[in-house]
Amino acid sequence: MSHFAFTGISRHHLGQVMADLAGPWQARRESGLQERRRRDRLRAEGAGHPRELVFTDRVLLTLAVLRLQVPHAALAPAP
């Protein structure tokens, strides 16, 4: 999925983009969760139900959708 045909950028550049986006994305996500909880977390990070898509998968799918104009339903797992 990280191939140039799907994303439109080289793997090296993709790695740089992900490194640049990971910190702000995680900070925003944690801020939103803390705002929703209205307190600090009670359990350690990573505890609980695992996320369906990790950050890198989200970035790759976003780039593929933007580049190929693939409908979201086509990227969803088959039932």
C-alpha cells in the first residue's frame, strides 16, 4: 500500500511525512481524549481495546483515497 502508485510520493518522502505528522497527531488525539474524559487517563496508554487502524495505516489510506479517488466503501473490509 505504500507503493508510489497508491500514494503518489516516494517511500523515503512518505517516511518523512509520517515522522512529521506523528507527533502532532498523537498530541491532538490525546488532547481530545483527555477533554472527553475531563481528567487524566486512569490506565496506561495501550491498555484496552486495540485500534482498528494504526497511524501509518490511516495516513496510507488517506493518501490512496486522495490520489485514486477510491470510494471509502471500496476500502472497507468485506463482511
